[in-house]
Amino acid sequence: MATERELSDFLRSVEKRAFKRSAYHVRDEEAALDIVQDSMMKLAEHYGDKPVAELPMLFQRILSNCTLDWFRRQKTRNALFSSMGEFESDLSEGSDFDLLETFLPGDLSNRVESAEDEVRRAQTLREIEVEILQLPPRQREAFMMRYWEEMDVAETAAAMGCSEGSVKTHCSRAVQALSKALKAKGLEL
């Protein structure tokens, strides 16, 4: 059974990735923070006594469910209110959130990059971000779990509540769509 310290260490280790994943899905930083906080609270309240090895899968499932709940609430709110402007995300304007900051090499101190290379890399990362956000929700979720969070197929299937074959299909379609979109923009990775 997980001790309070182990639970705290686990939550600390997943908070940034969970936030980025949620921000990708909901496209609203404040909502993403709420979703992650709710997920962490639910894990601590209902599953804090589980073995440490079970915490990652439980947390991924809770995070997915909290995200789906957020979308359901948004759908209800949008049906009730005619003014949709107040619910739109400001993620693309004036945000400090850098989508692919973790894709940068770990230690850049020994490497000198020209301003042109730095700008080109930043533009490429922005293009990738835009295309990831264009993916259908299930494809984006599978893609992010498999390639961002480096979960295996079985873990991803358990977290998404679907079969391993569905995960493979979603990932394959996401990779094909990203590849096609990036090639159309003249980017080959």
C-alpha cells in the first residue's frame, strides 16, 4: 500500500505531464489546471491506499474521466447559454504555455545555436503543435499517451477504456494525419 510520501512523490512526478495532456485536450489552461487538481484529489481520496505500482494506471484513467466530464459540462453550458465568447480559450494568445518545451534536448549549455536555427526550430514546433491540436480527440489522446507519455499499448488501452487494437488504430491514423499535414507544409521529420 502506498504511503503518504509515496503518493505525494507520485503526484509530483506526473503533474506537469498531466497538465500538458489536459491542456492539449481542453485548450484552456485554467480548465486544465482544474482537471488535473480534481484528478489528483480523486486519486488521493479514493485510491490512496492502493499499491504504488497501480497508481499510474489509476491516475491516467481518472484524468481521462475528468477530462470527459469537463467536455460534458461544456456541452451542457453551451446548450444553455447563447453567448459562447466567454467560454472560448485564450490558449493561443498571450499564453506562457509552450507546447513542446519537453522536446528540447536536455542540456543545451554545450551547444550554440544560431538565431536562425532557433527561430526555425521554434516555428517547426509551433507547426507540430497546431497539427496535434487538429487531430480528433481520441486520436490525440492515444497519440499523446503513446508518444508523449511513453505508455505502452496495454497501458494506453486501459487508460482510454478501449481495446489495444483501437489504440493502435488511433495512433496509426494520428501519425498518418500528422505526417500528411506536415509534408503539406514542407516539413519532413
